[in-house]
Amino acid sequence: MQDTVLNAFAEQAKTMYAPMSKFNSLFVENMEKMTDFQLTAIKSYAEMGLDQMKKASDVKDAEGMRAYTAAQAEAATSLNKKIMEDAKIFSDMAMEFKSQVEGIMEEARTTAATTATTAKPATKAATKAA
């Protein structure tokens, strides 16, 4: 009888910790994605900034200054577009993570409900046997 109770307990522990394990794996995977995304974004912003600094250092006369300032509006538009695209990608990643967490939570809730209903008859049977 003790073996039955211990086996049931071990099985319930596995069931209880499975969602936590899935969540931890999902969390680590999501952090890797976000870190890669942020590093790539920082690199592209740094390259844009360095490009603008190089163009500014190439200004030698009034005509060069005029061309540089005219190109600044285009560079600002390009930067603004990049920021908006990155914000959308980041938001999509967050929404995907949220839906995956909700899926794990729903699975855990369903499993817990199933375990609770199947555990009651087993507990009653073990109590009667004792």
C-alpha cells in the first residue's frame, strides 16, 4: 500500500513540476531571442550613427554642408522607420511569449483538474484498504 501511495505521490510531483519546467525552458528561449534581437538592433543603430559621423567628417565646404544637412532628413526618416519596425518585432515577440505562457498555464490547469479528480478515488481506495 505504501508503494502505491508513494508512486501516486511521485506521479503527482512530476505532473505538478512539468509546467514549471516548460515555463523555465520557454523563458530561457525567449530571453535568448530577445537578447539576439536587441544586440542586432544596437549594432544597426550604431552603424547608422557611425555612418552619419563619417558623412559629417567629410564636410569640407558650404556645398558639402548643404548636401549633408539635406541628407539628415532622409537619415532621420530611415532611423524612425527602423525604430518602428523594431518596436513591432519586439511587441510581436512579447505577444508570442504571452500566448505560449497562457498555453502552459491552461495545460497545467487542465492537468491539475484531471489529477485532482483521479486522485480522489485512489485516495478513497487506499484509505479503505488501510
